[in-house]
Amino acid sequence: MAVKVRLSLAVLAFSLLALCVGIAKANKDLELKVCEHQCKEQLGYDEREVEKCLRDCTEEHFRRKEERERETRGTEEEDDDEWRSFTVDPAKKKLGQCLEECQRQERGKQKSLCRLRCQEKYEREPGREEEGNMEEKEEAGNPYVFEDRHLKSEVETEHGRVRVLQKFTKKSKLLRGLENIRVAIIEANPQTFIAPTHLDAGFVLFVAKGRGAITLIHEEDKQTFNLERGDVFGVPAGTTFYMVNKDENEKLRVAKILWTVNLPGNFKAFHGAGGEDAESFFRAFSWELLEAALKTDRGRLERIFKQQQGGIVKASKEQIQALGHGEEGGHGGGGLWPFPTGGSSGPFNIFDKGPVKRNNYGQLFEAKPKDSEQLRDLDLIVSLANITRGSMAGPYYNSKATMISIVLEGEGYFEMACPRDSSSGSSMGYIESEGSRRGKGGQTYQKTSSRLSRNSVFIVPAGHPVATVASENSNLEVLCFEVYAKGNVRYPLAGKWNVIGEMDREAKELAYGVPAKEVDQIFGKQQEEFFFPGPRRQRREGRAYA
């Protein structure tokens, strides 16, 4: 009986010891989780500060862990058991190997940083060990295409709305080159007023539809400019602006491309007046401070800043006329961007120069950096393609510019050739297996494609061959903001002046393995330029391909 009692006590003591060890370990892990949680909560959307804070948490966690282990074991050699324990689970094998390497080669703080890098690399997505897989933790689907649902309303009233496209890098790390760029669309009903705002981002707007006016307040100057379809206009970061829709019947629709100045890819709107959809930033200050700054008692301040007007409101005809009395045209000298003279040259219209490409199958209008100081400083091309129904633009590619394309009207689809690194298995594009083309050198090319409709946004990186096709039912109108455009060349791959047609005879024969005459017969047959009949139109018109 005594033996049984002693045995039971031993088992109980062992169980309590195991429980205590488990609780201690859980508490240590909880300390790290609490620290990480506080980093994310207290630092808001400052991604760089959050990342630094998380790194400090991990370093401190490992430092305390090492101290506890030295106290209980007395030697660092026994630590190897911890690293080897990771290798029991095959899914953690590489993590264990990485941590073992840190244990052998690094010391002190460097050891903690080494361990942190191991965890970031192999624990971000459990069970998925390849770095390429871990990077693709973003949204599934075509990384180059954004739909209407990806536009989030930042301001919305019964009279209009302002919608902002999600960050490009949230969709895919393939779009890291656009990390600092955002896209927004403004829609305002007839005879409405868009309340004063300033942004921690500069932007260029394009008037896609309607007539309006924009007022800018820069330093001690106030300037108002009329806007009409086709106008392009730049507004620097921090400039207070407000707009009106002057038309009595038509909506005002404006597309914007923005460059953030505080945090990459993040920007905020600061509303002075506030309303039911956005609070006034003045409300963030204490009433005592506002009373002193504005020399006004609190009662009157509360009455003004508690008004619920809204970000987009209806205005009377007289108010619209007063607010919309701007400068017409505005194509003079000087420039608000980037403030060389303190004045603004105002908007310029993309239709003024006429189309740079035109035939029965479409028209292309564009403004290049050499055409405008605003565009030159931003390294930006703005172009508008109107593709006739059943027709297509391209294929072609840009040498340097990345295209951010917004469908303004119509429907259709696009196809793009994306390279795929077959040696590593990683893809640079959205893969459709039936579209791959493999060369002996291991390089493959995959077809990226998607249907397009109003408000679709699709990205075409530099060097990627692309073609856009309008549906049989309507023209397709596509606005393109082409960034990093300095020195860009648009290279056609079909029709007049296509790249292959311009090659030497010997180069054609050596490259394609057939007589140059046969290459010329293929690439020289299409006599149109840039815009061509689309696949279905070709068949409908009974064109022969022999």
C-alpha cells in the first residue's frame, strides 16, 4: 500500500512539474504575442515602425530565452537539442537547419537577427517552404487585373462618391514597382460641390466625362480652372482643392493617379469641413486650442464643425456659377507643379493635338512628358485609346513604361505574354497552362488574359507584349497612365513598322529558320498600323489568311 502511495505521489509530482513547465513556456510565448500585438495596435499604419517594433520584440524574446536556458542548463551546448527538435516535423526541417546554422556561426545580437530571418523565411506560411510560395500570400487570381469590387468608397453620399483602388502590392508582390502609386475615381452628380480637401499625396487627374471646375489654394494664391472631357491636370501634395460639377444633366467622372509622400502606397484625405461621411480634422484639436487660434468661442466653433453637410453636396445654380467661374484653356506658361513660378498653367486637353494613331479600327490620343511640364516632372505619359467594336489594339510592348490601364467605357478583353522561369518553377504572371510556350533554353511564356468592363484596371509591365480587343457590341475606351515613361518607345509587333519586319534579312533567317521571304510574307501582310480588325471581325468579314 505504501509503495502505491509513493508511486502515486511521484506521478503527481511529475505531472505538476510538466504542467508548470508547460505554463511557463506558454507564458513566454504569450509575452511575445502581447508585444507583437502592441506594436501593431499602437503604431497604426506606419509599416516601417511596426516592422522595427516586431523585430525588437523577437530579439528581446530570444535574449530572455537564452538567459533562462543558461540559468537552468549552465551550458550553451545543450541548446542544440532545441534546434534539432525542429527537424522532427518534416515541414520544419529547413527552419531547423537554418536555426542550427545561426547557432554555429553567429553570436549575441547577430544570432537573434539570424533567428528572426529564419522565422520570417520559413514560418510565414506553415507547410509551404519555398520562398516563391511564401511571397504569393496575397489575393488569388490574376495579379495584373483589378475589378470594380477592388474599388473602395472613401467618400459616398447620395450625390456622388470617391472610390480608391486597393494597393497594387496587396494583389501581388509582382507589382512592387507600383508600391508608391494609387488610383482613384471621382463621380459627382450634376450641379454638385466636392468639399475642400488636401491629401498627403500628389496626383494627376483626367476628366473622363462631364464639365466641371477645380479651385486650388496654394500659399497665398487661389486659382480656379474649368475642366472638360480630355483635360489633364496635376495637383501637388498638400494643396487644398475643391471641385464642382457645372453640368445640369451629366455626371462628372474623373480618374486620378496618386503618388504618396508619407508612407509607400498609403495616403489620407484631410477634410477641413467634415460631414456625415468624414469628420473634420479640426475636431482632433482641443476646444481651448481652437478658441485661441481662431479667436472664437467654443459655442460658435461647435456649431460650424458639427455640421453634417457631407463630402459631396447639392449646390444651387447660382453657387455653381460663382464657383465655376474659372480660367478657360489654361495652357500658358509657368506651372504649379513643381512650383517654379508660383502660378499654374492649368489643365491641358489630350484631344488638342489630335490622334497620334488613327484608322477605321480605333484612335489613340496621348500626351508625353515633352508636351507638359507636369508630365515631365512625374515621368508620366497619359494616353486614351478608343477601340472600335470588334477591333483590337496591338500586339505591341513598351520599352520602359508600365501601363496602368482603366476601362472608361465598353467591354472586351486583353491578352498579355508573361515570362515564366521554368528552371525555378516560379511565375512572373498569371498562368494558363494551355498558353505556355517552351524554348530549348528553358524559358516559357504564358498567356495572361481577362475580360474587361467599365472600371476594370489592368497592369502591363514594361517589355510585356499585349493586345486589347473590343467586344462586338460596343467600342472599348481605355485610359492609360504610363509611369516611368522617360525615353519610352512603343514597339509594334504587327502591322506597319513592326519590329520583326524591320530586321535584316539574315537576322530573320537565322532567328526563324526559314527564308526571309517567308518571314516577310507573315509579318508584312498586315498593312494597318496599331489598330486592326479583331479575331471575330476578321472571320466575319471573310478575310483569307493564306
